[in-house]
Amino acid sequence: MALLPILTAPDPRLKKTSKPVASVDAETRQLMDDMLETMHAAPGIGLAAPQVGVLKRVIVLDIDREDVKTGPLFLANPEIVEASDDDLTYEEGCLSVPEHYAEVVRPGKVRVRYLDRDGKAQEMACEGLLATCVQHEIDHLDGVLFIDHISSLKRNMILRKLLKARKEQERDAAEGKPAKSKAKETTAAL
Ligand SMILES: [Zn+2]
């Protein structure tokens, strides 16, 4: 297993549409395992392959909350086949949009069809945080970030701050200064 570097916005690779995997082979399983390890280390509760620069329709999830515990979930070629009319508003974060959060409205319940780590076709009913998480990760496969669901004013402000933070990091690295320690994440990063 290996830790993979996580891309942050605005990286053009995060805006690309990912391709379905032909089958869940050894290479796909290796990617799934590396993604799970990377996500746990971040830490986060969801990660999509394009976030580590691999444009394949693969996501991993592992929600461990008082009310929702899923254990590790591996989804290849996930597809929403049903979505409820009732909405859920959740304050989302993203490992590719570090330290920024915003409320996003999505369907509160979805049914997702996918191939599991053994390549078997599965369907899963999701609600609450799991529904939010699955939709957030599938968005990544279509080049959509949670900040694309909020006002352009707020989105541009976040993107400007991310660029500024990245430039500061690059300057500090060039001057040989140690990297600033990351702020403690309080909201789930997906
Ligand atoms: Zn995300």
C-alpha cells in the first residue's frame, strides 16, 4: 500500500471527467487500497480517484460517526439510480479544498449501483451523511467540486484563498522554512 498525493483546487485535473473501469482487476484493487490508506491518513471519510490524479471512476468511503458507521466501502463505476425529492443540507468539506466548508443542498436519500472490490454488481440505499458523501464523491468523477454548488462569489473567494495559501507554501519551501502544521479538521472532509 502507498500514500498518494492529494490534488487541491484549482488543479485542472479536478475538473476532468473520469472514465469507467473495464473491470475490477488487480490494478483497480491496488488503487482502491492505496486510496483508502491515503484517505485514512488525511484524515477524510471519502475520496475519489481524480483527487489523487487518477481519472478512473473509483471512490472509497469510510464513515465512522456515532450515528453512521459504514466500514471501508469500495465503489467502482458508481451510478445514482434513484434520488429522493426531499433535500438534505450538510456542511461539506473536501480534501481537495482544504480548510474551507460550505452548506450544500442535495437529495437526502439516493440508491447507488456499483461494482464492489470483488467486481460484483451491488446496489446500496444511502441516506443522511452517507447519501451526501456518495453524491459528493460521484461529483468528483464528473469534475464537479462542492464549491461548484455554492454562489460564484463564495467559490471565487475560496479559490483565491487556496491559490494564496499554495503560493505561500511554495515560497516557504523555497526558503527552506518548515511546513505549517495543518489546522485540526472539525468538519468531515470528503
Ligand atoms: Zn471532495
